[in-house]
Amino acid sequence: MNFGKAIKAVKLGRRVARAGWNGRGMCVFLVTGEITEKELMLRNAVVGGVDGALFEVVESGPTVMPCLTMRAADGSHVMGWLASQTDILAEDWEEVA
């Protein structure tokens, strides 16, 4: 699948990876944001251009934006993962377990 379809899958809670990645277990997934119900209502369910459905409602605290996270080959998590130009243009994205 292409990158656009991969992002749609991630927004639905799925994990995706490139077929060409060499590291075992590598994948990209979404870590939901956090927002208070009051803030979500004030922002009309769109926070910084991001759909409010990608946030978990919490009782208090600062607004935390959702982010793409990569599970690296060593099992660590790279919060705020950014796709390369090659990743964006690739057609070998696939859903993984």
C-alpha cells in the first residue's frame, strides 16, 4: 500500500511497516494525544488541525498532541517518528500484527 493508506490504517489503530525494512518487529503506530474535555470542547473537536478523535480525554493536565511512534528493531520506541522522502513515496507499506 502507499503512504496515504498506511497513515489511514495508523489512524484506525493499526500498525504498519515497510516490506523493505530489515529490522525484525519494526513498525509505526499512533500514540494518542491527551486533552481535557473542556479544552476539546473549546477547540471544537479539532486541536491544531488534528481530529479530536485522536485524543484521549483526561481529567487534567496539558494538551499532549498525538504522534507517530516507531518500534525499532531493538524494541525501543522512537516517539515523534518522521518519515523519510523514500518512506513517503514508497508503495511497499503493509499492515503488521
